[in-house]
Amino acid sequence: MCKLLILTNTQKVKSMKALVSTAAKLCAESERDGFGYFVQTSSGVYGEKTLRPASFAYSMHRPDKNIPFSSRAYERIGKRAKGVGAAVFHGRTSTNEVSLRNTHPIAKHGWTLCHNGVVSDHGPAYTRNTTNDTEHIVERLATGGIESVEKYLTGYYAFGALDPHGILHVVKDSTANLFVSWSEELDSYVFATKEDHITRLCDSLAVSCSVPAAVNDNTHLTFRRGELQSHTSIEPRGYTRNEASWSSASLGRALDVPAAKSQPAKQAKQAKPPIVTERWFPTKQDQYTVDEQLFLLEIEQKADSSYSFKDYKGNLLSYRDFINLEPEEQLCCTVVRPDGTICDQVNYYSEELFGS
């Protein structure tokens, strides 16, 4: 599981070196595929990312040399300046390519973001700069706000993001881990995916903090220069069974995906009729939710080359390639019927117009 550390205000941090070095050390204890951070400064957003978190010992004033006889494992974002707002740190365990372009923070459309979780995108196609699923969040935030994240993404997430107007967004769904504390000396909230990371970070900075508490489920917070601006609720689309299997190992706990139950014939007649009612998806009745069963049953009995298909990364698939996928892989794909409605594995009867 990736690690997040977020400070809403860095104006009273006495040593950025101590802050960044401690954050890197905490993240490197379990996340070995990369470390990165960004800070809101008087000159805009400044950040660094590296593929070697264990050796990332100090911060903003390090020299930078592109050595021709070595592989580049470090990248710098923006100009060094005094911190005036938020700082977001990220330790990465990769679910795809280990590279600098996939290392957080991910920057696009003026947004800068670090994310913990696993997501799949079910929205309109877009041009990708990475192979990281986190880019889906940045793209949807930048083009449609938090509403597009709710509408188009399945999976789970907690993230810290800075928008082009200098507003920090802190978001947690009902699945991801995120804890919060308050430090009087820093005049800042401190968020982290692990409770003890908050207290250990504050100890290293020689400041006190309140007892860490869990952030409420489905919360969207915004801050301007450390001041809380808004506190609202979100309605995530949910997650598929396949995403649940990916995330349970990283979260250290199983996600509750209820087993499907056979419906009596009388109840089935009262419900909105599905495309096929003769039987559920064969032999896997107890492995999928009702919505997932209906999705797979339609694929098996109705789908053909007139449908369109995208994998979880947003790449177009041919009908033949899609049909050759395992059911668990199909459940992570976006499937659009010829009439433009989505065959939705999370809410089968929603029938949203694709791209609406």
C-alpha cells in the first residue's frame, strides 16, 4: 500500500530538510518503488521525485547533476522557494511500471497530486502521459472536478491534490486509510495513511500534535494556505470485485463484496427486467455481486463487435481481445452498448449515456 503524508501549512516549519528527510524515511520503510513530494511555495509548486527513497536524505537545496554515465533516478519540479502552504509526500508501491514518470507527484493540467489506492477509469478517452492509474484521478479532477471522480472512477482512493488556484484538496473514500492530527506549533493539520507516521513526523520536528483520529468516510476537504475552506461529502461509484482483490492485500484487510443471492421468480418479475433472466453467470453464482453477474451475462449472451470496449487503463480493445479476457479482467473494463449506454458492472441498471 502506498503511503501519504500531508501538511496543510508549512509556513512555520523550521527545517524543510528535517521534514522531507523524515517523510522519505517513513515512506521508505515499506514502499520501495519511489518517493516524491510537492510543496506550495512563494514561487509556485516545487517538488522532487526519486526511484531510490532509502537514499533520499535531504531536501530542497540539494545540487542537481545529470550524470551521463548513470541512469537517471531523480527529477525536480518547479523552482526552490519558501514554503507558504501545503506539502504532500508519497511513498510508492507500484502496481504497474516502476519509472520516474509514474512516480508521484503526478502533474497535469495545472494540478499536482499524490494518491494512495487503486482505481479504474470508465469515462471518455483522453491522452495519457503515464501508465499509472493515478493519472485517471488527475484527469477527472482537472476536466470535471470531484463530480467526475465520483462518476467515472471505480476502486478506492485517498489523495492530496493542489489545483491551479492554489487550493489543497484532501479526499478519502470509505475504503482507503487516512488519519489526521493537529499541531499548534505548525499551525497545520497533519494527515497520513498510518497513525504512527503522524506522531513520528511531529517528534522529528520537535512539535506536539493531537491524538490522531480516522478521517470520516467519503470526505472532501479544501484548504487555502492552511485554512480550512470547505468540508463536504462525496459519493464514490464503488469498486469491482477485481479491484477488491487487488486492494485487500495492500490494505491488510479484506474488502466486503457481498456474494450474489438467487432471486425467487416472483421477486425477479417485480424488478426491472434484465436483458436475460434465464440464469445467472454459469457456475460462479457465489463469486459475483448481482450487478457483476448481470454484466457478465450480457457480455456472454448479447455482446458482439457492435459494442465498444476499453481496458482499465483506457486503451481500446477489439471484441475478440475483450472476449479472450478472464471474467475478472472483463469486470475492470468499460463496455459501451451500440446505443451509447454503459453496461455498468457496479450499477447495472443505471444505463448512463457514455461520456455524458
